[in-house]
Amino acid sequence: MASIRLHLRKLLHFSLICVTLFLNSLPVVVTMYRKPNIVLILTDDLDADMGGMVPLNKTRKLIGDSGITFTNAFVASPLCCPSRASILTGKYPHNHHVINNTLEGNCSSQAWQKSQEPGTFPALLQKSYYQTFFAGKYLNEYGNPNAGGVEHVPPGWDYWFALERNSKYYNYTLSVNGKAQKHGQNYSQDYLTDVLANMSLDFLQYKSNYRPFFMMVSTPAPHSPWTAAPQYESTFPNAKAPRDPNFNVHGKDKHWLIRQAKTPMSNSSVEFLDNAFRKRWRTLLSVDDLVEKLVKRLEARGELDNTYIFFTSDNGYHTGQFSLPMDKRQLYEFDIRVPLLVRGPNIKPNQTTPMLVANVDLGPTILDMAGIDYNKTQMDGMSFLSVLSGQANSSSWRTDVLVEYEGEGSNVTDPACPLLGPGVSECFPDCVCEDSYNNTYACVRTVSPTANLQYCEFDDNEVFVEVYNLTADPFQLSNIAKSIQQEVLEKMNHRLMMLQSCAAQSCRTPGVYDSRYKFDPRLMFSNHSPHLRKLRQTLK
């Protein structure tokens, strides 16, 4: 760790000299410094519905209690790489084309690098005179030798300390501005969450004081392998996964992938997921320490009052819901809803808002904070800066967002589960599968003063549909697709197809439960399409 910190200090010191000389020749630029600083802390697999925020006492106090907590924050896709791509680009997956965590699925592929990275919000911030710093997990396939290796530094980053591939806590490689830096398993030097904290503190110490900055700190926690820091290894000895009404019950009216889960789960499966639940919480205590260190350093430097701080996750998680042992990927609240806490200038403390936001909105909001017109970009999301400042009108706020996921399966049978055959994946424990080729779906998630609804369609031979009234059924126990009014069904079907083909500003048009929404069945090409006819037959 010492060598990395020395490298960082030298790099920052050299940059500071260059910036100072440049500013002496352009004194007018100094006035730009009052632009706000922005910090984005991104966790990995942190849920909002299963108690994920419980261990994060300092984070809730220093960010949530000092600002605003969103209770309806959703991801565009409940899987790491597609979701992170949506954060960086402000686009839904059908527009950034990252469909899963593999290189073949466009995760950090050369195609992604050429087509999407130049338009990410950090690249636009850098062009607007922001210093930009990244530390932690980027995309799951970052560093793949077939896509530039760790030598590739995406455009938009002045200081780059990115993890090669997926989350780890020890024995990993970092790209330090394009050069590989290997780490071992010495806690004081290598524990990744702490390494990220120290790098971030060094950046704050040695950056230029004449330019605003953007920091993105992307922790491995609470992603597997759930390795806690030594001092936290014995915490939460009695914690268990929440026994909510949807825990260890059969998803009788759901997609076949959910119905195949074994109910009740075996004692060994329950013990396994409870143990994983405790380990996840333990890893979060180091994230809590990281947040505290960053906030205190900003305060000590007199920069806290001019700094926005976001805290969120790339997707949710489940532990035993509908007898699925643990993973993400599914359309339900526990996988698509994430924590979102924000503090900063002109944000009143101790606020909670139910207004609907998605992770495609993070980029537009951050650009808006920096004074950059996101309407001139290709981003699908919208700024929620007006919500933060208390100026948004809840009656005219957006009422729906899109969630989409493309399922993954294996071409061969898993030797450990020979009876399953090919086409499924993530089958553990007890050969309960979390994914399949036809676990491909798209949903309209609606939150309005008059409706709290989820409408989803699967891209399979059935055109299987799931609909939930979250007001009456917050745990999504009853699929009401066959009892919902036909008019509502057709409107939601039309809205879903529109969102699946939207781009940029067309993704921000009024939803079904928005008073400005206009629906003309004559305009529905699906009225005469095989898709809607099949859908109607399915629901009879």
C-alpha cells in the first residue's frame, strides 16, 4: 500500500504544479472553483429491503441524517455490469448494450470502450474542468487481456485505481493509472476496502485546490467472497436473514424459474444463507469506516459544505425469498430496489422522499450539479437535483422507470446437477437455479400518488406476465396478471414496449399513471400483433 500511496502523491504533486502554472496564465478560471465537489460511493450487491443498511450506522448518520434518503430508488438492471454501465452512461441497457457480466455480453468489451466510455458522465465532467478520481471495482471484465488489459484507462479519469475483474478483498490486482499493482493478503497493506479509503484520503490531501473534483469510490463489499476485516470477523453472531412473509415460500404463480425452487429449503441451505447474511454485514463495517474517514477529512479541509456525497449500490440482493437461496438478477423488489442517500449544498437534513428515481438518473443529476446540460447528451435518465433542493413538484414528478434483464444459461449440463439439463445457471445450493436463458424480462415499475405497481413481461414462449400491486402486496406474494383490468393491462403493455425502444428524452415521457399520459389504442401497433394476441391468450 505504501508504494501505491507514494505513487499517488508524486502524481498529484506533479499535477498540482502543472495546474498552478496553468491557472497563473488563466486567472479567470479560478472563479470556477465554487462549482460543487461531488463524491459517489458505490457498494456492490447492497440491498435496501433485506436490512442491508442496518450495519451502516455512521453512513446513515453522516449522509442520510445529514441529507435525504430515497425510499424508491431502483436499478435499470439487477446485475453488476449492466447496472454499473447504466450509472456511468445514464442509459438503459437496451441503449448501452451491456447485457451481462461477460465480455461476450459487452461488459468492458472493446465495443463498450469505443462506443460508450467517451460519453460517460465522468468524461463530460473532466471536459468541464473537474479533477476526476476513481478507486475500486469498475466493471466485472475490466482488465481482461482481450479488451486492453489493465493498461486500458477509460477516458474521463485523471487518477485511476481500478480493480481487475470482480470483487475481492485480498490477492487482487489494481490498475494504477494503467500499470498493474499486485496485492497479497496482509490486512494492514492489502485489505481492499481500507486501501480504497487510504487512496481517497491521499487524493483529497494532494489534489489541486483550484479546481472542483469528482470522486468515485467503488467498494467490493458486500459482494462475495464476504471477507471481513479481522476486527469485525466475530460481529453479528446472532444475525439471520429476515424471515419476511416471502421467505422460504413457494412462488406458485411466478415464472417457472422461481417455481423450480425447492420449498421448504433444506436446513443446510438455510444455514448457508444465514451464514452468508452475517458475513455480508461484517464486510459493511469497513465501508462504514471508509465513509466516516471521507466525511471527516472533507470537514477538516473545509470542503464538506461544498460537496455532494452520494451513497448507493449497483443492485439489491435476496437471501431465501421465494426459496431462492441467494443472488440477485430477479425482478422483485429485493433485487431491484437499492439504498440511495445524498447530502450536500442546499439539501436539508433528516429528509426522506418517496419520489421515484433510478440509477440512470445519477449521471444526469451529477452533470446538473456541475452546471452541464444533460439534455444535450444521449442519457435516458433525468436529473433529480430539484428533489434534493426541495423544489420538485411531487404531483408532476415522473411515475415510472424501466427495468430490464437478459437471462444467462449454460450450454452444457452442470455435472453437480445432472437432472437439470442445459440452459440454466447459478445452480446452488441443492441445485436450485437462479438464472436461465429465458429468464429474460422487462418491467415497468410505477410509483405515483395513485398507484404502486409493477408490470413485467418475460421474453419466452409463454410471454409470461407478472403484475404486483405493491400497496396491497408489498412482498409480491400474489401475481395479479390474470385478474387485472384489461384496459390497464393493455396500457402497461404499450408503455413497456415504448420504454424498451426509448432513447434520451423519449425515456422521460409521462407514464400510465401520470395525468399527462395519453393513450390511444388505435396507435398501438401491438393491438394487431402476435405479441399482444399471445399475451391475451396467456392471461385467459
